[in-house]
Amino acid sequence: MSQAVDMADVTSSQDADAPLSHIKVLDLSRSLAGPWACQVFADFGADVIKCERPGVGDEARIWGPPFLNDADGNSTGDSVYFLTSNRGKRSITVNLSSPEGQKIIRALAADADVL
């Protein structure tokens, strides 16, 4: 049985009283262990910024099934694994091979507590 999921229910908002609410994490990980580890930081209130490749993102975006369904029961193509292991994170795309992208990552890393 498939059920539509409201993304507001999947992602958590940052809670100022959470134990890690004072921590900022820059997540450059992909696929398995890294996203799960950074998800735990987010679950405990850290501000996690996930960086992905432009155009393709994290490979886990297409892992499935299962895939998320929209309100009409149609697959959105969004991997449930990806959504659960990246809940509560902010997300940006950055081209790490370009000088501009490297400058962005350096600036984010300088402000982060965890890389």
C-alpha cells in the first residue's frame, strides 16, 4: 500500500533547545555511511548543509524502490532511502571542480564546526 508523504513530515526543523543546535555541519558525503552520520547530527538539532553535484546530485537519489509517491499515488522518482538519510538538512549544489565551487566550499567549511 502506498501513501503520499508530506515533506514537512519527513524533514525536521531545527530546534534551538536540541543538544546539537549550536553545531554547524558541512556534509560533502555521498551514498551510505556519511549521509547517515550527518543525519544523526541533524536529528539532534545541528544545522547540516548537504553539498551535491549539479545536475546529478547524490547517487542515492535514484536508489530504489521504494520511491516516494505524490498525492495521486504516482512515483516522484525520489528514493525513500535518500529522503530518510538526508532529512533535516539544508541542501546546495556545488561544482567542486570549478574555482568558484571550491571558493564556496572553503567559505562554508570556515564557518562549519564539522566537515
